[in-house]
Amino acid sequence: MGYVLLAYLLGSLVGGLLFVPEVRGKDLPGGSGVFRQKGPWAVLGVVLFDVGKGALVGLLTPEAWRPWAGAAVVAGHTWPLFFCFRGGGGIAPSLGFFLVWFPREALLSALSALLVAGVYHLFWWRRRRGIYPIPFGALWGYLVFFLQVPEGGRLAALLVAVVMALRGLQILRGRW
């Protein structure tokens, strides 16, 4: 149980709030929000930090606890204890976590998510708006990941997806 608590606390260190505090209250403090507010160079450090904390949780946690720790690091990122429970969407820490455990599947899923996000941006979002392209592509990426990950990782994929779906519903309802 200590691994899950540690994962949540590590997740609560949100890179966007630590390194770009002026984002707080203006936008989501994850990669997408920092990109919208500060541009591509500012987002690089934030995303690397958030991917890194997910990877650290994947490295430190014994396999039996990994599904729960994966959900906890994403929950910490989305509802951070240290920042009044207002964090990011959870894409970067989940990517880092899954890159450690299932690197091939995570990379293929991330590449397919970026491809879908790019196509969505070009043919839909620029003209009509809607869900931001990266979270839209991430939906596809998580589905691809779930379908290709070995059975041992499906519980982790499902738990992370539930946390991110709850956060996504909050964001869509304007309660970020």
C-alpha cells in the first residue's frame, strides 16, 4: 500500500505548476495547458518531468502493485494534493509509467495517438473546434494500448483509463 501512496504523492508534483506557476487558474497545468499558454519550448521541460515521474513509479513499484500505482500516479497528477486538487489530464505520467512496463506497446500507442491527433487537428479541430487534439488522440492511443498489452497490464490500463475518464469528464464540464 505504501507504493500506491508514494505514487500518488509523486504524481502530485505537477510539472506545469512547479515550473510555470502562472498557468495556475488560466489553463490546465499539464502539457496541453502549458503549450497553449507558453508555447512549445516551455512545454518540453514540463512533459519530460511528468513523463519522468510516471517512469519513476513504474521502476520503483513491484509488479504486483503496478496497476494500482499507475492509477495513483495519474490520480495524483490530475488531483494533486499539493495544488488544491487541480492538476492536469494525466497523459504524460501515464505514458512514462507504461513506457517502463511495456515499452514497445506504449511507443506504438503513443505514435498512433499522435497520428490521430494530427489528422484530427488538420481536418476537424481547426475548422470546428471541440476536444483539444492531444487528448482526442490519446483516446485512440489508450484503446490501441489496451488491445495490444499483455494480460498482466490490462488491469493497469483499465484503472488508468478510469482515472483519466473521470478527469476528462470534469474538464468537459468546465470544472478543471
